[in-house]
Amino acid sequence: MNDAFVEVVTESDLARRISQLGAELTEDYRGREPVMLGVLMGCLPFLADLVRATDLELEVDVLSLTRFGHDGRVSIMLDAAVPLAGRDVIIVEDIVDTGLTLTALRRALELRDVTSLATVALLDKAPRRIVDVPLEYRGFEVGDEFLLGYGLDWEGKFRNLRSLWAVMDLAALTQDPAAFAELVFGAPITR
């Protein structure tokens, strides 16, 4: 196997942990009708699987964020269509690292008079945390490696992998993405 790329969370491990998270959410939100609010784009596989693993009446919506300027200000580029005031809102994130974006999002949502606000993150890059931000539910704590698959991408590619891969040598991926494609798909990418 190529040492530049390592599978770090298998498809079965993802399924097992997401099932557990769905059971926790089902227990914690029983009798309520929360809104699961996915943060595009990376959350889509996780959001879909988490919704199916949760045995609740709920609504699902998405929003998209953008970060701009040298100060990294965050704004909502695509907003949720579901009214959030008076609702239990569960933010669904693919990965949380510094906590800056999630902190800004949580502040913006709190201004909408939500009843409660919680975050479920598939991946927690706790070693990169700059600000303390609540993660009420987390799938896996990971290191600082660049990750691909299950919603996470490199230049728009590899989101469709059913497991998570760590890129141990980013230069190898940049110089020869076809090598990674051949490893995970059995054939190089052709255009």
C-alpha cells in the first residue's frame, strides 16, 4: 500500500458511529421536532446517513458559509429556508478544527431566537482548536492530517469515497492525484 495515503476510518466504522449518534439524538430529542441544519458541502454524506439513523420526526435544511478577508469573517452565503425561531436546531458539520467558523455560525443562529442549539460533528480536529466551541455530539477525534472522503474533498474530488483517508504526503497528492484515484477506485482519473 502507498504510504502517502492511509485509510483512517473505514466504511463500517463510520456506519457504526453514525448509528450511535443517531440513537443519542433520538433519545435526547424525543418528543421534539428538531431541525437538522447541514453546513454545505462536506456534510452531505454525513447528514444523509445521520438523518436515516435518527428515529425522530424532524426537518432537514442546509446552509452555506463563506469566509472572506484577512480577518476571516464568516457570512451566510445560502441561508436555511426553514424558519428557525422557536426551534431546536442541530448543526451538522463534517469537520471542526479551529472552531472559528462554528463559533460565528452559532452566534448568528442564536440571534434567531432558537429554542436550543447543538452541534454534531463527524470529525473533531481538537488539536487545531483556537476557540472553545461546544460540540455536543462528535463522531471521531482526528489528528492534523489532511483528510479525504465521505464528503471531504481535494479540489472538488474524492467526496464520494465511503471511508476517510489521511493524506500523509500532500505533495504526493498534488503531484499525482491519479495515484490516489487508482488506490481507492482501482483506476486513475481520466478527463
